Amino acid sequence: MTVQDIRAFSRFYTNVIGALDYSRHLYAPFTLTESRVLYELAHSPRTDAADLRAELSLDAGYLSRILNRFEQDGLVERAPSERDPRRRQVTLTVRGRETAALLAERADESVGALLSTVPDADRPRLAEALRTVRTILSALDKRRPRPEDVVLREPGPGDLGWIVQRNAALYAAEYDFNADYEGLVARIVADFAEDHDPHLERVWIAELDGRAVGCVMCVRDDAPGTARLRLLLVEPDARGLRIGDQLVAALVEFARGVGYRDLVLWTNDILGAARRIYQRHGFVLTAEKPHRSFGQDLVGQDWRLDLHEPH
């Protein structure tokens, strides 16, 4: 491989995805860089301008001009950072979040249209080629994985089995749960696989560098108008990348979008990190009760989120 091979591929790929005329490509008044800044802010609830500049390797003056424009257009608000008053914290306004969501929707539609032209038989080969490029070039990048490196996708062949296997293994290793827990997870996953409504129920797999590192399920609850969050999991070596937050945010957005009124979940009080994620997304503890399950004495908790209330 030569330098010219890589440059030729870069020219080809940027043309295919419309990167050179991004605003026209997505019918939006933003450059590719501006859209990326909005994406970062949408996926980082509290971001300092300095962190944003370092994350995207942007010139300070260039980023400042982008944020000035966003502030004038009512997309962002800036205030002294909670961590360091000398820094400026940047957050999206309601209008900013709506704009970022619209851009994401149009980007998904654009990529979906491109993918629709690829024959089904060629898609696995294309996916593997993309993973190979990322894997090889990521090995040259000494930076730690970042939240934006995580991709949320639908499950593929074998992913539902992976959910059962990883839940059983992780809960045994971290909380000494016995095989009863694996049986429970297997039943939940089997019920979904055998009979689910794709319009009202969904599974998300979080993928990092070509491997599954997290999951969550949204299924219908017995109560009318209610969805249930199940089996939120993040691999230990992928924690710290806000994967749990991304998964729960995607699920809440989906549940609200398809018309559920409430979102509920059951967990145990020993799962502190998961409970903090639920609290950040507006869930409220409604009941708790001691029980003996999975070979352990536990305190079960019921949590609820009113999807009609803004959060």
C-alpha cells in the first residue's frame, strides 16, 4: 500500500458520503464540522469548551466562532464550568437538541439510502471491511476509546445469545449470582426472539471497535401504555464511555416516540452505577422489597419514568 492508495480512497469516500457539500447533502445550514460539534454536545450533557476543542482537535478561534454562531441562533448556552470557573461550559438548548436530533435523523436516512444500493449478499463483506479499516487504524491511534466511537445498532445473528452469555458471566463474576439468573435472562431473551412487535419492542447492541460491549431491551409491559427496560449491561473494559447513558437515552427516545406513557424497570439496590444512570434520565424509585434470588439476599427496586413529563 502507498500514500496514494490512501489518498485515492479518501477522495472516493468523501465524495460518496457527501462530505464536501455536507449542508446541501443533508439539507441543513451547517458544515460537517458544525454538525460534528452539535453531535458532541448532544452526546455530552455537560461539556467544557476546552474539552470540546481537544476532543475534536479544533483551532480555538475556529471553535469559538462556531459557538458564537450557535449561541446567536439559540442553539447553545454558555456559563462558567462547574468543575473550573475559569472554563466555559457549553450546553444545548431545547432548540439545539431538536436541531441535533434532526441532523442525526437526516444522516441516518442518507446512510440508509446509500446502504440500500448495496446487495444483501455484499453487506457482510462491506461491514467486515469497515471493521478492518477501523481496527488497523485504531491501533495507530494511542488515544483511549471515546464515547463517539461507540455505535448503537440492532442485534445481528448471535447477539441475543451473547446477551444471555455475558449477563450470566458478568453477574456471576461481579455479584456471585448463580445459574438461576442465567435462566431468567435466557427466558427474557427467548420470549423476545420468539414473539415481539418490532414497532413497539426493540433491542440495542452497543458496539466498539467491531465488538459488542453493551445492550439493553425495551419490551411491552403487562400494564397498558407501559414499556419495560430490561437487561442493561456494559462490559467492564468499556465502562466510563457513557455507554449506559447512550443505551438508556436511545430506549427512552424510542419509547416516547412510539407512544408509551410510562417506562418501568426492576433492578436491585447493589447495582449502584445502573441506578445512577436511571436517575440521570428521570426515573423515580417507586417501591423496594427484600428478596432471596440468584443465591443472594437482595433488595429489589421498582423504578418508573413518566414519558409525558419533560426531562
